[in-house]
Amino acid sequence: MSSENNDFFRIFENDPKFREIMRRLFESSLEHSFNGILITTDGPGYPIVYVNDAFCQMTGYGPHEVFGKSPSVLQGPNTDRSVLKRLNEDIENGDIFHGKAINYRKDGSEFMMEWKILPIQNDEGKASHYLAIQKDVTKEMYHDQDVVDIAPTEKEVDLQ
């Protein structure tokens, strides 16, 4: 976040009215996002404490089906283990993770998910929660592959 944004958010620190406005802005942003939002605690397995409607639409899971469970419920045999290794390393280092991997819907169907995971720090500077912003990029990936497949080769292009 830029220092200009940090300066802006400081106005909310001491005024309860501004804190309430900020809470409502945050809540509305989560609920109405086009992206799936998942929040976990820092506990063993990173138990899920929040998912928005976009997450439910993308995965087929209802909120109460995933609360208390690990986000690993979305992983399966074709999930790239090297991406998961990097995810775990980034979390351990307190870094923001960004990656893509095959995940699985409740019905077992695969989809390619791009996501970012951000550590949310408590007053002591330790991550207490993680915010995951998720997007199904399956269609975009197929579209990109189709563009490559139909692009003419040099031999097919008339170089006159």
C-alpha cells in the first residue's frame, strides 16, 4: 500500500464514527466483490472463518460447509504441489503470495484459480488471519491457449 493510502487511513484511528464507516466499507467490499474472498485464522490448518458469495458461486460450497475447515478442501490430485510449497514458504516468511493452480469445486470438477493471500497482522505485528482473494481464470487460460493455437505460423503468413 502506498504511503498516501496509509496517511488516508490514519484519519480512522481516533474517531469511532470513521471506524464504523470503515467497517461498513470493508464489509460491503467483501460482500459485493466479483472475486472470491476467503479469510482464515492463523491456527493449525488455517481454519476458514469467512467466505463471500463469489467464493460460494465459484466453488459450489456453502459458507457453513467450509467454516472451520482448511482451504486445502479445494485441492486435489492435479493441484500443483510446487505452487503449494511456494505458498507455504511465503506464508512462513510473512510475504504476500500470488499464484495459479488447479483447484476443485464441491462437485469434483477442476478449475484454474488465481489467488493472492495477504497476512493480516495484529497489534504485535504477527499474522493473526489471512485474506485470500480468488478468481476462476479457467476461461481466460483456454482463451489464451486458443489464440496461440490459431495464430498463423511464419510459414502460413504471406511475407510479400
